[in-house]
Amino acid sequence: MRIYSTLLTGVMACTLTFVSCTKSVPTTHSKTTDTETLPSEKSEYMDVVQKATFRYFWDFGHPISGMAAERTATPNIVTTGGTGFGLMGMVVAAERQWITREAAVARVQKIADFLEKADRFHGAWSHWIDGNTGRVVPFGQKDNGGDLVETAFLTNGLLVAREYFNGNTAAEKKLRNQITKLWEGIEWDWYVHDGKLRWHWSKQYNWDMNMPIEGYNECLITYVLALGSPTHAITPQVYENTWKQSNHFTNGNKYMGYKLDIGFPYGGPLFFSHYSYLSMDPRRMQDQHTNYWQMNQAHTLINWVYCAEKAPKAYGYSEENWGLTASDDYNFYDAHSPTNDNGTITPTAALSAFPYTPYESWQALRYLYLKHGNRLFSEYGFYDAYNASKNWYSNQYLAIDQGPIVVMMENYRTGLIWKVGERITEIQTGLKKMGIENPSYPTGFYAYQPHPTTGEWSLMRHSDTGKYPLEFAVAGTQPVTIELTGTSGTTIKVVDNKTLTPGTHTQSFDAAGGKYIATITQGSVKKVMKLVLR
């Protein structure tokens, strides 16, 4: 089915400029095959959803500040964190040639110029800003000053833009220098109060908000940047004494058959696995507490299994209709999760999970578009949320929900923002100070956590190549063989006695759909996994 529907006439006819102006980004995750982008049903759906969602930040960007509006109902209240997500979306748009590189640089420059003059509190920006004047807009009675977490989300986007727009033009050089100045002016260390890193500070209310940034939640990127700052870095001791000193850091329990080393019971709302990982590839993150890829994937799968198998039937959830996270709902706003569920599905939950659960996220995208698109999809992509049991559909877009859709769908498709993030020295410095390192995976299928009951993993054809991308790890230098054996006895050699460099790899292959046993062999090591090729 092609999707040139009446619903999308306006979206497909948008006036974005297309030119050949992209800059390639070197890969750091090995691929053993080179493939070109091919048109397909999946790629067209992905294009339409990503592009329409991006337009929230481009067409609806504030005319004076260039920043992202908090939501469509409040166009003059711009949001720092949502703008950071939008900046990464502009990098995606420039790479995909939805806008010209020059136009993207000009918009980022406009935002940087505005931020330079906007209210700052020891270098940090407030959660909300008046898009016309740059003055703080209180987020709450005492929240009328610096917001270090929202500042981190914004700064992450600025650093991604600085790294991506690395050309020799005067405009790009100026932009990079200005972003560096803004970044280096943030006094992360000043926000350490009584030995703990604090979320808020206000000239009027001082430290009255009294919120330590403690985990595990969406705030990990705050510590990465606070530790990686070349001018105002906090100490690793502050990270240890704040982030890890909460009753929801250590976990170690299983939920729906999946183990969570750290975090809330059932993982909490799914944005925890999105916001901090827009520019950081969790496949390359492990510390003494957890492997961040496996944790985020388990968190997502817990959410999916809950919706598909355990939630109240009256909510109408299914394998296709899933995704609980913070968003608007019929009561206004809430952080939805398996432990706080009122029947509200939020599209950003499943769509921003594409890197972790491609097949399940694809099911959700297609279902939401085909079954609810006439009420849930419009000029800026999917509206924020809906609740079938209450016959309630949001008429709003929220920047913090739209941004991760664009970025994480791109990280599934090409890994673009993850690759850019790997080149940002300060991010890598912060991770190193936190003890988060690139894992040394054993030979095997590290990237998948099969269903605890069936033992199966659904592997989907990639939306752009049309082939199955099989991720695996290699330890040592002995030759590797990967075979798929079908139920009929058919055998497919995915890798045939080949010597590969130690590390992670992706091998693309073609085969008929169905159930297979995948076997990876290296010397005496033999690992087996059940695959369902979708």
C-alpha cells in the first residue's frame, strides 16, 4: 500500500527545499555489507512520519527566537529541552535534504543568537523562555530560574549541531565558536549544593526547590555533560553521591520476564530510555551496574509485553497498539507506565523505541497511522496521545515528545545522531569519568532479548535496505560462521567461516520469511537463538 492519501496531501507537499548538501558521517559500528537505500512501503511510511514530525520544529519554530514552542497551544512559550531535541532533528533534516544545509545553519544560528541574550542563571537557562523577549517564564511557583536538566537537553542538541556543521564556511565557523562559548559558560559545578548536583536554582527562591538529580531516570545526559565540561566540570564524587543515592537506582528484578539492573519497577515511562540516548549509542555503554543497551531494550519490551498481554482488556491495547510514557491525557498530563496506566497510548513511546524494538515499533507506527490516522495524524505528525477507552484524542503537539521521534527513528535507520555523538569529545570525556565504557561483548547475539515464553526474536527487514540486519558480536580472532536453519531444513549461510575484527557487527542478508534457528560458531563457542523473520 502506498501512502499518497488525502490525509497527507499537505504533508507531502510541504515547501522544504531539497538540495545535495549533506556531509557524510563515518561509521563506528561495523557493517559487513554495503547497501543502498531502496524505496519500499516501510521507507515511505518512515519518511512521511519523520518529515511531518520535523516540521513542528521548522515550520512552527518561533519567528523571533527560532526555538521550539512548548506545545501548539502556547506558541510564544519556548522550551529549552524540546529545542535541544529539535536541533538534532535539524541535523537529520539537513542530512536527508529536507532542508538545505545553509538553511539549517541559519536557523541554528538564530537560536544561538537568542540564547546568548536570554536570561541565564549561572550559565543555565530556564525550562521555559518567552520566545519574544528571552525572559524566563516560570514553570512553577518556585521554578523561575535555572533548570540544569533542561539545559543539558538543550546543550546536547547544540553540541550535536556544532559537531555536524563542521564545514569551512564563515557561517559554520561562526556557529561553532558561538556554541562553544555558550556551552563553556554553563556553571555545572555551581549547581552542586551540599555535595549534591541540584536540578534548579532561582534568584528569588535560591535552592528552595531542593531537587537532587538522582537516578535512574531521564537525566543521565546531565551528568555526562556536567562531567565533560572543559570549564565547569563537577567531580565524579558528586555523580556517585547524587545520581546513585536514591531508592530507585538499584533494581535487579525481573518484570514480564525481562531483568532490569537499575531503575524503577517495570522501568517507568519510556522517555527514560529516549531523552539521554538521542546522541549516545547505548550499545557502546556499560558500567559496573548495567549494560545500557540491554537495560533500555528490556525496559521497552516490558512496556510492550504489558500492553500486549497484561493490561486491562478495556483499554484496547495489543501487540500493535502499545507505548506508555509521559504525555497529555484526558486528565491533562501524566507519566504513564505499567504501574501508572489509565489507557492512554502515546505515539512517541513506541516510535522513539525503534532502535530497541524495530518490529514492534513498526507495528505501532502502521497501526496508529492506518487505524487512527484520521484523528491522530496531521501536519506535524502524530498528535501527542489518545485513549480509546475514553474516546479521547489529543489536539496538541508537544516538543519534548515530537523531537525524540525524529532522532530515534533516524538512529534506527542510519545511526546518524549516534555517530555524531561519538565524535563529541566532551561527551566521551564525561562517559569515561562516569566509568561508562564500550563493552567487550562475548561472541553471540548481544543485541536481542527473545520473548521469555516463546524464546523468539522478531527480526524485521530494514525499512530502507529491504534486507534483514543481523547484529552480533565477535570476541577473539578465530573465524566465525553464522547459519540460519529453517523449519523445512533450509540452511542459509549468513557468515561463512570468516575472520572478523573483535567487536560488534551487522550482517545484512535476504531470506524467505518464517521461523529459523540462528547459530553462531567460533571455535568451541556456539550460540543459538530462535528468529522469526518478518
